[in-house]
Amino acid sequence: MKGDRTMVEIHDVWKSFDRGRVEVLKGVDLHVRAGETVALCGSSGCGKSTLLNVIAGLEDPDRGSVRTAGSLLKAERERVDLLRDRVGFVFQLHHLNADLTLEENCLIPVVAAGGKRAEAMERLAVLAESTGVSHRLKQRVRELSGGERQRGALVRSLMNEPDLLLGDEPTGALDEANREMVFSMLLKMVREKGRTLVMATHDAELARRCDRVLWMRDGRIISGQAA
């Protein structure tokens, strides 16, 4: 359920690369309430991925203010704690370790956070059942299909029960059938738990199923609408 609590608050954020020669974000303002699902749309190079990285604290803005899940992220320790405890990230490419089993991959975030294995295994069982990969947990990632790997990546991103889930083209590498399956699971799991989702996507059809669609062009948010 959406409320008045702010999950993401960005004001006048600018970001460039190559010593300022390549401007990627140009005065972005963004406000996302807790429990909202927001899609960022626009052509490649418009700044969607960079904006997600700034929200997560993976990139520092050149100027402007960024508050994510109540934190200003001024110190490195704050960034680590945020990514470990409060933010989950799902990428276009799954970023799972192909030599480990799916179970081992999914337990990594919990181990890094110092969580209890027994509780993690219980959570993993529920998430794996919800995404249909329970029977594949003991398989090495290299033995899984593309759709199974991406569903596994979704499970891993939710293992620490994050308040905010960021998706960078999370279904972009999948065929149509798997794209629909993974996105439906993602949206269902986020909404059932009242989590917040900010997702970059080229797929306007999927984007329209979010609460809001924001269009970006040339480093700026140019328009937004309710789904």
C-alpha cells in the first residue's frame, strides 16, 4: 500500500563522465513514495541506468541532493549499509556466479549481511517457490535457462527483504514469454510486500503496468504519467 513516506528524493542532480565532457544527467528531480512502482523509459543513453546508480549510491552526482530510503549517503559506510540492507538491484544480465549453485548465489547477500542461515533458508524456500525455481536450487547457474537465471536473480535481490528494488532492464535479455513471466512475478512480489520499485525499461507495455511512467531524454525527465 502506498503512503506518504518518501523512498527516493532527488533534487537538481547532475552527473557527467570523462572529466565533465560527457553530461549524462542534467538537473534531474525525482520523488518516489514508499510502495510506488515507477518505470523510467527512454532511448539508450538518455540517463536511465546512471540515474538508478545514483539512487543506489553506486555513482556520486556532480551536484544536487540524493536521499534514498531516508539516507543522504554521504559516507561510504552508509552506502554499504544501504545496498546490503535496504536496496535490492536486478540487472538485465543476471550477474550470478556460474560456478556456484543457484542456492549458493542466493545466500550470498544474507551471508554478507551477517544473517542467520536457518532464517535465510526459510526465506529462500518461500521465494524460490514463488518464482518456480525450487527444483533448480541445487543446480549450478551454468546449467539453468535464461529465464531461470533471471528468476534466480530476482530471488537473490529479495533475500534481504529490501525496502527499495531497482531494476535496470531486468527483463531486457529475455524472450517474450519469459519477459512476461519474470515481470509479472516481480510486480506481484513487490506489491504484495508493499515494496518500492524503480525500473528502467525499453518496454512501454510493461512500463504501463507500473503506477507511474517517467520519460527521459537527453539526461532529463521530460514527462510523467500515472499508469
